[in-house]
Amino acid sequence: MRIVVTGGSGKAGRWAVRHLRERGHDVLNVDVRHDGSDFGLCAVADLTDPGQAFELTSGADAIVHLAAIPAPELRSPAETFRINALSTYNVFSAAEAHRVQRVVWASSETVLGLPFDNPPLFAPIDESIEVRPESSYSLSKVVGEAMAVQFSRRTGIPFVGLRISNIMEPDDYARFPTWQDDPSIRKWNLWGYVDVRDVAQAVRRGLEADVTGAEVCIVAAADTVMVRASAGLMAEVFPSVPLRHPVEGRETLLSIERARRLLGYEPDYRWQDELAAARSADEAAPRV
């Protein structure tokens, strides 16, 4: 397929672009920052401009929309909302105009009520929970989900929204041992994370899955950032929150069952395995 990936110079976007190209797709990265690739593989654009969004998605079979201000407090709240909501509208509108086959786009775990200063209603959290945006960033993602429903209804184009957890690249795992003595450090998202390579996998599966309408799926790792059992963490930090089903071992508290069922998603990476592999490689390296 010819796929336009917006935000392909960002943390998730770089890996998604690489993964899709390795699978044989023709991928154009559209971003405010050039990725250093050869001519014709990256276009610099401001997607809050509808004309640029329209022109640069022309000829696409599918669009992967990852471009956004990626977190709260990087810009003013109003500017974060404006950029995210407007660019998403423009990309979705361009998808309609060009009659693309599929849109996969980055929603966020933050729509679930993060940070959990107020305890969640239940755990593991799944897509049935009522959305509870606590920032202009998460509100922009809720608006994006509402827009996806309406664009899909009107056009028949499948829209797959990925509620992506806290993204980690391989080098990030060195920090994980520093969190183990204090579970409150990472309670803000129920100790969730996802490897960036699994995000790329989820993007591809969102493009390939047999879906209709507008769907949303939580995309997280199969485990948590902690070495302690998940049920014990909940009992200590969120004792009033009911567990909807027994949680085994270090099982994620951000349920990925819907992504498994709908997209065929299965995380390939766990942080403990990655740290062990990094230590083994370091020990095997020749000493100078």
C-alpha cells in the first residue's frame, strides 16, 4: 500500500515508518521536522493547514495519523488542544476527500482518566470505561475519537484509534529498576507502558485487521513496569478499586484483550527481557 504516516519523525512515528517499509509498503512521512531521509520519503508540513493536509495525502491508500503535541504541558493548554484537534480534523477530512481505504490514528491512554489522582472505577481498565479527560491534551484525543465515529459513519471508511500507553524505546528500560522501591511513582497510569516496536506492530495490525466502523483499542505491554504482582500493587495503592477479574502475576492493568481480539495484537517485548539481553550483550562485549 501507499501509506502516509503523519508524525513519522516522532518517537512512535520513526519506528512505525521503519516497520511499514520493512513490510514492503510505500511510506511517505509528513511531519513538521524532516527525518533526514532521501528525497521523496519525507515532506515537511503544518497539518493545521487543511490545504497541506489535503495535498500531501493525495494518492494514499491508507493514512496513519500520529502527528500531535504528544503530551500535556509542552505547549499552553489551548494551543495543545488547537493543534491536536485541528490537525486531526484536517487529516480525517483529507481521508474522506481522497476515499482512502483505512485510517489508523493515535488516541491515548490519557482518555481513561490519567493521571489517576482520583482512583479509576475498576481494574484492569478496558474500553468500556467512561472516558475522563483530565487535560486539554486528553480532551483533544476524546474529540478525535468522536470525530472518527462521525467520519466513519458518513464515509464507510474504517477508523482504528489506538489508545497508546506510555511509549518506551529500548534505551528507556535502564530507568525501570529505579522505580521499584516506590510504587506511587508510576501509579499515574496503573504502572503501564508499551514498547515502541509493539506500537509499530499495532499500527500495522490496525491497517490489516478486518474491521468496519470506528474502533478504539488500548495498546500496552502485557506486563507492568514493576517486578511486584499487579494484584498486590492495586491492594496497596488503590485498595478501594475493584478488580473485575483475577489478575495473574505481573499482568497489565490496562487491558489489551480488545486489541488482541480485534487486531490480532500481541506484545513481543517485555522490559525485563530487554534489560537481561542488554546485560548479556554488555558482558559479552570485548574489553579494551
